[in-house]
Amino acid sequence: MTKFEYAPAPESRSVVDIAPSYGLFIDGEFTEAADGKVFKTVSPASEEVLSEVAQAGAEDVDRAVQAARKAFEKWSALPGAERAKYLFRIARIIQERSRELAVLETLDNGKPIKETRDADLPLVAAHFFYYAGWADKLDHAGFGRRTTEGHSGANPRPLGVAGQVIPWNFPLLMLAWKIAPALATGNTVVLKPAETTPLSALFFADICRQAGLPKGVVNILPGYGDAGAALVEHGGVNKVAFTGSTAVGKAIARQVAGTRKKLTLELGGKGANIVFDDAPIDQAVEGIVTGIFFNQGQVCCAGSRLLVQESIQDELLDALKRRLSTLRLGDPLDKNTDIGAINSAEQLARIKALAETGEAEGAERWSPACELPSSGYWFAPTLFTNVTQAHTIARDEIFGPVLSVLTFRTPDEAVAKANNSQYGLSAGIWTEKGSRILAVANKLRAGVVWANTFNKFDPTSPFGGYKESGFGREGGRHGLEAYLDV
Amino acid sequence: MPTSPKLSAPLEQGGAPTTPAFADVTASDSTLRRFLHGLPGVDAVGLEARAASLGTRSIKTTAKAYAIDLAISMIDLTTLEGADTPGKVRALAAKAVHPDPTDRTTPRTAAVCVYPDMVATAKAALAGTDVKVASVATAFPAGRAALDVKLADTRDAVAAGADEIDMVIDRGAFLAGDYLKVYEEIRAVKEASGAARLKVIFETGELSTYDNIRRASWLGMIAGADFIKTSTGKVSVNATPANTLLMLEAVRDFRAQTGVQVGVKPAGGIRTTKDAIKFLVLVNETVGEDWLDNHWFRFGASSLLNDLLMQRQKLATGRYSGPDYVTVD
Amino acid sequence: MSDRLSVLKTYKLYVGGKFPRSESGRVYEVTDSKGKWLANAPLSSRKDARDAVVAARKAFGGWSGATAYNRGQILYRVAEMLEGRKDQFVREVADAEGLSRAKAAVVVEAAIDRWVWYAGWTDKIAQVVGGANPVAGPFFNLSTPEPTGVVAIVAPRESSFLGLVSVVAPVIATGNTAVVIASEKAPLPALSLGEVLATSDLPGGVVNVLSGKAAEIAAPLAAHQDVNAIDLTGADQELARELEIAAADNLKRVLRPQAVDGEDFTADPGTHRLTAFLETKTVWHPTGSLGASGSAY
């Protein structure tokens, strides 16, 4: 018992009303799956069943794509300013309902309410607000006039139906990243949320209804990988956008090969967070914590490899361990919780297995004293030292609250090690020296480089990977390209 | 966490002069400058983000009750006006001893903080209690006077019975880079303070940058400060969560390096219970419970007390209180 | 129709977030297109113009320092608030411009949509007109647009509301603050817009609305050393020339009026009104070069 023990401060669950069952959202209506299949979605913090959700199959995918095709004609013909106003409405309704959605997301995903409230939801609303503004400004986006296929002079046009498959780590935010630019550019959408986190997407369907969005413009199909594959495969889909694992990303790339479908992939990562000896140490410690423990490390751009200059390793690790001891793990709905639950039993098993591999390969494991709840899926914040490039935990994406610490001697070595990865999504640089920031950033093969900060996102800022972290950018002016025939 | 020099001073509780340990550092203006400028930099955005993030902690029920009582016990109840009179000071002293006349279980404040010429009055009014008398000194608040005047000011306050001295550093000298002058002045005031505990005020609003605040913190601690204090309350930017967090990091690192624990006192601008609790969260999660005690953490405040009392009444009765139910002093 | 005597509105200036009468104490008669008296409007003096510049300057730091996202939210809020007071503006525009209710409604709706258009620009213009420059050396080099400062605007004479919105919104979208001289003969929609702006989370002083004789107010603004730019859209040729000469004294950025027959405010506004009041700032920073020996980073 410490002197200043924070009393429980749970966010009220009653702000969200979860129905016992949900359908698929196709052509503006909630419907059952054609084969009547359903699946349960549970709260990973307690394993309590939250709701039963219709499970989309190939037939439902077809129906949804047809609806989206039908809606495309009118939607893409609307003046951009009108599409903009629908998206502005959606942005505003999300802002209004953000507390409800934050609680819902925390229940279904297991992440702390502090994060859904202060990060996920504000970013979701901002993303819609941002792309709303582009809808009537596409001629100014700098993509020139379309000159392929003998057509010259036409302004950028939408692609058609976008088939979108999103992950469970930021369910509503990934939805926003996919749907907002798609609609702004005049495409219609069939989106499949992850099977462990379907609820916020279904609530979003309700928001589309409140906003008066025309039927069929947005279709939501909860389901498993088979539904995703059917969507990617469907001949009526013109554009595929996927965020998830590199393995699935590669499968999708093979699937769309030989078609005319435009593809963007946002996949895994093994981000290097490089700390130089002249770093602002206290802020670097915060950045390391944010980098790997934000959302329990279930972040594709997580700073999962800490590259610390050998000369300051000891003091940095002391400071880091001291800081980790103050992290509060527990009930995700408690406003003071820093570390929530792992999203699923399956993911937990994967994290555990990789951590065990780390130990088996001789890395030194450390976690702060930390009591894990008896039910639900939990993993204590974990740090591995004595890790080298040869260790599995320095190469494979763990997608959990596990940090691998490596050292370097010179900036060149730091860059070489940082780039020595199949991935290239994110990286961090901590130093007070400006030219070092820019020189190192120049050499890093990563889509996003954070200097003296980490895990910062903004709708205006393009995000996406190099190498096997995928291709295409989401966010900013660049994010429009994936949804335009340019 | 400065990388040099590495020290292994004996673990001490209670700010004691540490000159021997830092003899190399304070040998000359240039060694002192090299040391202070060798401290790790502060990234302003990151520091403020961390302070803001701790500010979102939700402190409820039992934790709130604990925090309110703790905050009351940490207040240096302050009056520093040209219009101060013995009557005003006695009223303040009475309030410090019995903050809430309707509830004798209310903790006392840590101290009453006055100008040197009011120390005797305060001392008499507080006789027989454990409430300390703190006195500002050294030509507070500007500190623009000759050293012997500042020392005389200090001795005056100590002679009148001050238990604690709140001195101001020479910000002009600091900003001009005369670190050794600032250091020597603090040393001299420390000596003149005798047994009184010395709080060193940086006037962080005038130092302006976080790097300066970190340097001033180390300078003050090396020179023997028992407390480092943000502000006089007389300029536009006083205590903020970010500058207090930075000073907490400094005392944390200083103890880790030297074994000497130094207190922290944010002052000025902390007016509500909500504010005060945010500062206590900063203490709790930055330096931990060793500092959760009025020997090591203080609030320089006046109107804060009534807000804490109203919140305390609310917790006890379930009703929101109002300004008619606390005393006006 | 009841016999109730209606309550008439006293139209006031909008300066620094407050609604003062003219410092001069003067008013002038505003009539509809057929000459029927509508209201008295404040006849602003040089001193009102001076006060408005002080207010605009004071607001500039906060407004230009606000995030582009925040400015976008506020401009969108203006559209939301206008939508709720559409009837009032339809009436005022119909009276001011001699339009039928239906035609006035089209104008007002276009004006509301124009706020939405510019709300979307706040956080996009930097990516359209700024960017990294590939200089031939070991330097990071980035150009970004920044607002010019305080912009004096001579609002269109004929288009009392759509024209007004079309000149004011782009100026503030990018972070400038504005002193607006409303249409001399039809100032009422502009003065009412001030009431909307005051309740749209827009900080006081970002937009300041003056009514009166355009030539009389514009001259001191064009000569004012603390005004950074002037939009002459509503000035006739002769006045525009005079003002441009005065503006040369401190090299104000000048947006000249369109050809004699004026500007079509119903057309796609493009970006020229945004870029007219932007400065481009280019930042150089060394990056050093790769190589083990002599590596600077």
C-alpha cells in the first residue's frame, strides 16, 4: 500500500448501450448473414461476451459490393461540396458521440479509456473533418490531369468500390483512415472490421444513418479472414486497402495480381527508436514508453527496438525501469489505467511465445512488479536487454508490450542496425543536435521518422511503410492518391 | 541525469552543504558553466506533454480526501503585500492553525509566509503550534540589492525567529551567465540563514527556458538549497505543472547522485483543489512518496486553502460548499 | 398578422469581439434597393478604423498560432451558426440587393457553403503551396506558408453577403486577422455577420467590421503602418489606385479589384484569395553527410 493510492475511477459503462446482437450493414440496412452465421465478440479485459454479431460470408460480400456499386453512380456524381458536407456531418456526430464511442472501443478492444478518449476518438473525428475538406478541392491536390488510356484532360476521378479490411488494434481509427479519404474522393466502400473488434464499426454504421448518408455508400461486414478474402477477390471491387499483418498483406498482393485493382497495404513493423548520448533523457524515456507501451504495443509502428548508444545504456535503462514501475495496468475503463488488456487470447499466446523465445535465445528479461488480473488477456510490460540483431525478438514483430534493447556505438552503426530489418514503417531519433536528426532521418529506410517524439499522428501527415511494411500512404494530401484514378 | 561528475557522497537527509562533493564544479565560472551546460537538454514539447498527461489522472473519493488533507498540510499560507499589517498577519496565522473553524480535524498548514518585518508578529501568533514561519528575504521579489543588504535582510528575518527563509536568486546574474555569482550568493544566504531551512526561488517565469530551469535547479542544490522554489508569485508566469515536473526530476536525479534530498515548492497561480491535486500526482509519479510530506513539498499559495476547505466540506457532507462557509482573511 | 409593433435592431460595429457604436457618434441611413429606410448604420470614423487595427493586431498572435485544425473547426462553426440564422440573412440580403426571397436564399446558402469550403482549406493550403525543396547540398530545406498579418478589406459594393464572405473567409482561414469595410450602401448583412462571428468561437478581433463611407475609412487603413495587406475588391478604380499608392508606403500586399464589372462570387473561388495574403518561409538546416570519417551527425 503506497501513501497516495488512487481510488478506482471507472468511466461509466452506461454511456454506451450495446445491443445483444448486431447484423451486417448493407445498403443502409442491418441484415442477418445469408447463411445465418453469427459470432461472439468479447471484452478482452474480462472475457465477458459483449454481443453476438452476424458473420459475413461470400454471399454477403457479393450483396454488399452490389450495393456499393449501385450507390457509386450517384455518390461519385455528387458535387464535391455535397460529399464534403456529409463527411463534415459524420465528423461532427463522432465528436458529439465520442464519449460513448470511447467506452465502446475500450470494452471491445481492451485498450485504456485514457487512450480511446484522448487519442483514438479525437483522431477519428479529425480525420473525417480533414478529408471532408478535400472532397471539393481535388482539382487542387496536385495530381494533375488524367492522361492514361488516351483520356486526357479529365480531372482526378474516383476508382469505384473500395474493399477495405482493417485490424483490431485501432478499430475505429483504422476505419476512419480508410473510409474518410474513400468517400471524399467519391468512392463507395465495403469494409470488414476485425473479428475481435466489430462493434465500433457497427456503431459507425448508425452514425452514417444519422448523417443521412445515401444507402450503399458505406457497407460494413463483420467477419473473419474468409470474408476479407472474398472481398479482396470480388470482381466488383476496384480498390483494395488493407491494414494488418505482412503475411496476409502478401497473400492479398498475390490475390489481386493480374487484376486492375489498385492496392494499398499498411503492414507490420519493427521500429527502431534510436537514443543518442545527447538526448533529452527524461523526454526520451517518455518517448520510449509511448513508443512501445501505447496500446499495449499492439501498434504496427511501435518503437519495439530500442537502440541506445552504449555510453548511456546504464543510466537510460535505470531511468526506464524506474518509469515502467509507475505504469498502472488494469481495468481499461479506469481513467488512471496506462496499460490495458491484450486484444485476444490468440494474440496473447503469440506474445508469450515470442517472449519465451527471447529468453531461450539468451536475452535478459525484466518486468516491473505487476499484478495481472485473474480473468481476461494480460501481459506485463516487458523489457529485454542483451539483445542483438541475431535474436528473434529483434527481428520479428511481437505486437505486444515487449521492448528489445540493443546498443550501438556510432551514428552509422545506429542507422545500419535500424535499417537491418525486413520492415520499414517507423523510427525514432533522440538527440539535441539538429543536423544529426536530419542526417539520420535521411538515411533511415522508414516511412515515418519521429525526432524527439514518438507515435504522433495527424490527419494531415502521410503514414505508411517502406519495404515489407507495405506501400501507399494514408493521411494528408498523399492519402488521396490511393483512391483516385491518377 | 548528468553524466559528470560521478559522485559518491554519503546519503544525507536534509539539505546539507555539499560543497566538498562539487568542489571541482564550483572551482571557477567556467567549470560551473561546463557542468550546468552539460546537463541533459529538456525538450519542451515532451516535458509539457508529460505534465499534461499526468494532469489527466482522476483522483476520486478516498484518494481525493487524502490529497486534500495532504495539500492543506503542505501550504505555505502567504501574504506578501505592501499593505500587510500585524492584524492581517495574525488573522493569517489563526487560519493556518485552524483552517476550518467548523472542523478541528482539518490539518494545519505547513507554514505562514511573510515579509521579514512581519516575522515577529507571525512567530508570536503561532507560538505553541508546529506551524512554521517562513520569511521571504534577499530583497524579495526582484532581488536587486547589494549582497550585504540581502544578507542583512536574511539575518533580520532569522533573528526575528523565522524557521525558513525564501530567498530569490539574482536572475540578472544568471541570465548574464555569472553562475558563480549566483552560486556564491546562495551559499552566503545559506550561511546567514543558520538553522533556518533555505528555499531558493528561481523566478522560473524570468528564466524563461526549461534548460535554464534545470540548470538553476542544479545550481541551487549544489549551493545547499533545502528547497527549490519556482516563483515569487509576482510575475505573470508562476508555478506550472511543467516547470514543477522539471524541478522534481532535478531533485530526483540530485538525490540519486548525491544522496541528498531537496524539497520542491511551486508557488503562485495554484488556486484550486484540482490544480493542487495535479501537482501532488506529479510528485507521486515522479519522485514518489518520499516527497509526499510537507517537509519535502510545499505549495506557496493563499486562495488555494479556501478552495481545498470547500472541497473538503463537500467530501464530508456530499453538498457543494460556498464561499460563505469558509473564512475570509 | 398581429398589430404588434416590432422591435427594431440597432446595428452596431463589430470590433475586438465587442459591438461598439461608432466613436464618432454618427450614423447614416441605410435603405433598400427602392429607397425605403431599413435602419441606421454606424458611420465609422478614422478612429474606429484605428481601433479596429489595434484589435486585429492583438488577435493576430493567438489566431495565427492556433492550429490549422482549430481554425477549420471554427470556420465550420460559423457555417453551422449561419445555417441556423438563415432566415434573417435571407431577409437582409433580399432587402439589400433587391432580390426575391428565393434568389436571396440561394445567395445565402452559397455564402454558408463558402465558409465550409474555406474551413476545409485551413489545414490543406500548406501542402498545396509549401513543400520540401531539393537543394543541391547537405541541407534540409522546407518552405511553408505563413499568414501576412493584419489585412484591411474593402468588401464588395454590390454582393453584400456572398461577396463579403468570399473576401473575409479566405483571409482568416490562413491565420490573418481582418478589418473589413462593409458595402457602403448595403452594410446590414455584414454587421449581422459580426453577431454570428461573435458566437462562433472566433476569438474577438480576428474579424472587425466597420460600416460607413468606404473612401473615408479605407484611406487611413491603406496608410496605416501596422496594416500588412489590403484587399481592394470593393474599391472603384480611382479609389483603388489611391489606396494602392498609400499602401506602397510600408509595402502592403495588395489584392487589386477585378475588371470593371466586378467579380462573379458564385463561381469556384479557387485559391488565389488564400495565397494573396500568405508569406512563404523557407527554412534551411544542415543535415551533414554520410561517411565514417568526418561524419557530422
